Amino acid sequence: MRFFISFLFLLCSNLIWCQSSNDSWKVGFSYGTGNAIKNTDYTYTNSSYKVLFYKKWRTYKKIDFSFFFGPEYNHASHQLLNFYFVKPETPNYEAKRDAFMQLKTINEGVLHVGMTVQKKISKRSAVYVLGSISPMLTDTETERLSKGFAFCDILALGYTLDFKYFALDVRPSFRHTSNAGLNTSNAGFNTKNIELGIIFCTIKKALLESNA
């Protein structure tokens, strides 16, 4: 967490506010929170801290297509509720039931890679769809997901509002984590989330605009 905060501070020291509506490169910072989609098997709540770099690819019929990438730190709490989720055919299942039904803290690191499709709905505001399938590392074994490498899939619907020097960003999303069968436990977690953020452009872009 200290590393993540230090990274944000260093990055901010190399940024300047500017109007984001026409930038080809942008950077966004966001905080998100969420919980498991209603079920009787488990609880899962999470908080996330994210930095995303956006690069506009093209505009087609006033719709902007952009790629993005960037790191996320996700901190979650999880507890198994359904005693019978761990089946008797699982090796050492009784001990695993006892262990998995304890409340756990999970730390996840994600490197997001994805795309946004955005449409302006007024001079200052726009809506967009965001999608990504990204590699992830998790530090805790659970009954639903093995420790180690996995994938984080996100589908979101967002809204941005431009101000003179920055843009505010809000997006509700669906998040799924699993490992595509690469490890034994692969049921994964499904959560609904909401993220709030702010978007800036790079200092290079701002200087180019100021000299125009």
C-alpha cells in the first residue's frame, strides 16, 4: 500500500491539470468499493485503488475508441458461508472446511488492459462502456480461487463530466475473478462495484496546447 501511494505521488508530480475532452493521452485515478452479488455461498467485500493510462485510438461517427492500461491494488474480505461447498471428495475436506469458513483478508494486484467506447452527450459530459480482461495475482487461497495467478474481468458503464482543468469520472461495474482452470479452485468471485475518479492529461500535452 505504501508503494502504491508513493507511486501516485511521483506520478502526480509529473502531471498538470488540463481540459481532458480532446486529449489523446490521459491518466485517471480512482477509488472503488463493492461486494458480492447476492448469494448464499460466501461474502466478499472489497476496496480498490487504481491508476489507468488512456490512449485514444480513433474516432468514428463521433464515438471515441481508446485503449487503457494500468495497475490496481484490491483489498478484500471474504468468508465461506456454505459448509457443503467443499465437497467430501476434496482431499482433506474437513480441515479445509474449517479453514475456509474463517474470515479472510485477500490482497490482489491487477495489471489492467482493456478498451473504452465513449460518446459525448453534451459539450461537457460523456458516457462510455469499459471492458477488460487482465492478469492478476492474489495472495490468499480460498475455496473459490487458488492463490497465485488469475484473471480479473471487468465490464462497466461510466459517465464523465468535464470541468476547466479536470474531469470527474463515475462508473458502476461488474467484476469477475477466476483463473481459467489453471489451478484447482476456479469458481471465482462475482462482485458489483462503484468507482469514483478524476482524470488528467499529461504535462507534455498541456504544454503543447499552451504554446498553440
